Amino acid sequence: MEQTVVKFYQTGTFTVGNRLLEPDQRSVQANTQRNNSLNSGHRACQGCGEALGARYAIDAAMQATNGQLIAANATGCLEVFSTPYPETSWQMPWIHSLFGNTAAVATGIAAAMRVKGRSDVRVVAQGGDGGTTDIGFGCLSGMFERNDDVLYICYDNEAYMNTGVQRSSATPPAARTATTMPVGPHPGNVFGQGKNLPQIAMAHEIPYVATATVADLRDLEYKVKKAMDVRGARYIHIFVPCPLGWGAASHDTIRLARLAHESGIFPVFEAERGEVTGVSKIRHRIPIEDYLRPQKRFAHLFGAQPDTQTIARLQAIADRNIRRYGLLEGMVARGSSPGGDATFAGSAVSEATNLGAV
């Protein structure tokens, strides 16, 4: 599947280059025939990145499968705000599993469809970072190892938001949560902990792994559609800012997702069988401070005496991501050329160890 690049010159419309886009060039969300799989009436917070990510991803998957899709959903924010008993905002076959067994439930659904001879019906499993990187990690790894025909989507807002903003293994270093308070000599979440789920998925050498953000709708939709063209285990990790848990303005959700990419702290790429096959280049590189400052969970870094050492360590993580994935124009991902690791001026390389996964 080839990605079509469309350059817009007027925002908020169907126009490009002063012409109306053809229907097949419009995004799924801009198409009047979209499924609205996650419909209005849910109870997500204002500016909820997870609600946006789920709507974008599932509508794209529904279009790719002609509506022949079943979703298994882990316990978490997405399940709670979309299905307050006895109501639901889902307009598709949707099953709520336990917190930690969504991948296994989805595997069972796929097996049942196979036994029934319904190869046209596809399965998506979805959950937040808590249900994915922590509680559901074992079932997810099993799904990868067996290469079950399921697309697993993780909506990563970097903490257990539904239960009170507790730390998860996707919480970044120095971030304030209810269990990593901004107190002591090294406030916030400690460095050197956490899991990088996209890399773990790549280590299983499954057919397709990708990351995306809600700031780039077309890239997200493209990756979901591409994943639905593939058989076997697939994993997409979507960055979804949480205004409530992050202490950010509700209107800054898309902006923060874009800043995460442009700073390098969240690399956007895709991989097949364990090899990186494409990256979203950073168009306008920004310092990590521009991403951290709008979030109250990092406010303790910018007091009367800014914690420049911790900020520098976070900048080093972003710099390492840029080197590893070749995120700047003219760079290549590490190991993808005979020259090995690409380099660039201004890299912070002193934090080569104990940086933690982001």
C-alpha cells in the first residue's frame, strides 16, 4: 500500500491547491460516509486525545474492512467514558474484556471467525498504556509470539488516568503523577524505568508495527489502513495527550502531540518484521522545553530555580530518538546504512546510559 501525500493550503476545508479534493483523496474523517464508530454521547473530558485517537483509528479500520470489524476493549478510560451502563457510544460489534486480557479475547474472536469461515471479519484489540504496557503485557506478548491475526492499538496517555493519574510503565521520566509526586531531591518519575512497547513489538518480528499521534490524522489513518491489509499480529502505538492528567489546556491536545513529535521525544515511524521501514521526519525541530512547559506535570522543572539538569536529561532522550530513527532531513535510521549511527550537530550524548524508555 502506497501513501499519498496531499498538501493543504487552506485549513478546515476539503480544498488543496485551491481545488476541491476528490472523495478518494479525503481523509476518512472528512468523508461523509465515515462510520462514526465511536459516536457522540460519550463522557470523555474536553480535549481528550484518547477519544480522538479511537475515533480516527476505528473509523479508518471500518473503512478498510467494509464495516466487517469487531473490537475488543480493555478496561480503562476509553471503556469507561464510552459505555456507562446501560449506554454505549459504539456503533459496531464491541466487547469489553478485563483490564489485562484484551489481546487474548481478541485472539479468541479471531479464532472463532476462522472456524466459522468468516475470513472477511477482522479483529481489533485496543487499550490504554496501563492495560497494554503493564497489566496486559503478558497476553499481548503471547499474541505477538503466536502471530495471531489481530491489530492491537495502544492509546498512550502515559499514566493510569481513569483511576486517578497513577504512574504506568509508559510514564516519562520526571513527570508528576499521583504516585510520583514532585517532592524530594529528584521529583517526579525516576529515570531508568519504563518500557518501550513499539521496540518490544519489533523484537517479536511481527508483520507490522507503527507509532502515530493524533496531530497527524492522515498518517494515523494510513497506518491503520495499511495494518488492515496485513494478516497476522500488528501493533500501532498512538500518542494521545490527556488534558486532565497532564495538567494541560483542553485546546492544546493536538498542539502537544505535534510538539512531542517535533521535539523527538515521541518518534513516529513504522516497521515490518523488526526493521524500520519509514519515519515521519521532523519539519521544525524544537527544544524539549517547548513541549514540557505547557504541562503542569512538569511544572516543578520550571520553578524559581529551573531544574536544568533534569531538562538536559530529557533533551538527551529526545536527541537519542532523533539519532536512532533518523528523524531529521538528511539523516538515516541507525544501522540502516553502512555508516551506522547517523549524527547531527548539537546532540546531547553524555546521557548514553540510564535514560529510561520513552
